[in-house]
Amino acid sequence: MILRERYPSIKDSIFAEIKKQHNLKEYIKKATPIISQQFSENELTELIHFHESELGKKTSDILFLTKLIKISEEVIKEAEQKLSINKT
């Protein structure tokens, strides 16, 4: 898994939860027509080159970690809600 290699310090359980919640093939199937309406083939090529650059990788890392933090906060909130429901 590419993400596992890029983020070795993140626990396996977090990656498992992300994988469970986000089916990559289904995402690609849904996103492709939307993305192709927004970007030309040349623009997509430029985006790929950017994301392969050091700046692109750094940007992706920051955005990924920001998203991961948000997901973690949502999972914790949901768990807290379930715990409070179970107590009553």
C-alpha cells in the first residue's frame, strides 16, 4: 500500500478504518466523469507532475494528514456518542 509506505508511523487500525470507509475503485468510477469535466488532459498531466514533485508530495502529505485528523475526530466523536447511548 502506497500510503502505508509514505506514512509508516500511522497505526494499521487507522488505515483499516480508512480503507473500510473509502472504496478506491468506487471513488475512481464516480470521480472520473466529474474530474474530466473540470480539467483538460494537459491539466491532468500537469497535476500528476506536480503531485510527483517534492512540493506536490509535501502538499499531499499536509492535506492527507489534515483529512486523517478530521476522520479521526469524527470516529472519536461517533464512539463517544455510542458510549453515551450505551450508558443510558
